[in-house]
Amino acid sequence: MTPGHSARDHLTRGRVEAQALDANGHMNVAAYTAVFDQAMEAWLKEHGLGVEPHAADPGGVFVLESHVRYQRELRADEEYAVTGQLIACDEKRAHLFLRMRNLTRNLQAATCELLLIHVDLTSRHAAPWPETVHHRLIRALREDAKLGRPVEVGARIAIERSRFDPARLFMEGGAQDKG
């Protein structure tokens, strides 16, 4: 792939190996994390931000925040692929959305949303993207915007109020402290 890939291109592909299974018989959390990390590294490399530092840019990319959503399980020997879409960027940060598909069953398996920041590795402080990288990111942002914003972007972790809400039960006197 060339710099400025399309979100339609696979960043990484693979097959669920037996050693990646957990006690429930599906791919474990560490394996999902590793696959998303490989996909992020491939995306960075395609945009001129490979893992190897070079003289033109003494910087690197740090992950500030990560949110993985597990939607469908991946089981032994099933094939998967990950695509990426740039959601937003500014002079130092990028908001990247990764989508993992189960190719065997043609289902979305998981998503990973990342907030990345460019860091000067000498000072260890946030620093602007190199100009050429920033231009690539802007081009990728324009291209990826044509895909529309994924509905999963910005999802939060929460337990919505339900019939069994311990705080509500306590307030209504439905739960007694027996201790």
C-alpha cells in the first residue's frame, strides 16, 4: 500500500491461532489488542510515521486513549482483517478508528478507537506533526470523510439505568446494609 491508504484497504489480516484463545473458546483480549496495535503501526507507517525514528523527525507517536468494543467473537481458525479510518486530526493529534471484520463469517468483530499524539522523543513533550506528515493526514482525513462517520465513534462505557440499579434500590429502601 502507498502512503495515504484508503479506509477500504486492509491494514492487517490474520487467522485466529489456538494459542490466542481464552477459556471461552474465542480470541482473548490480549490477542485483539495485539492485532489492533499491528494495524495502528501499519497505518502510521503508511502515513510516514513508522516505528523507526529518523533524522527528519525526532518524534514518535504515543497513544493517549484507547477504546475497544468487542461485538462478535472470533473463534479458532477464523480469518479477520482490520481497516482504519481517520476521524479527525490537528497539528499534534490524530483520532483513528479501526474496524476488525471476521472474514470467515462476514461480520464486524470489534472496533478500536484511538487518540494519538505526536511527541518529540528528545524532550518527551507533544510536538507538531512534521509538515509532510500533516499534509498526508489532511489528505487522508478528506478521503476518509467520504465514508461517513462510523456510528461507533465516541461510544462511552456505561451501564444504563435499569430495573436493577443498586443506587436507586438503596435510595428507595429496597436494599438493606446487613453488615
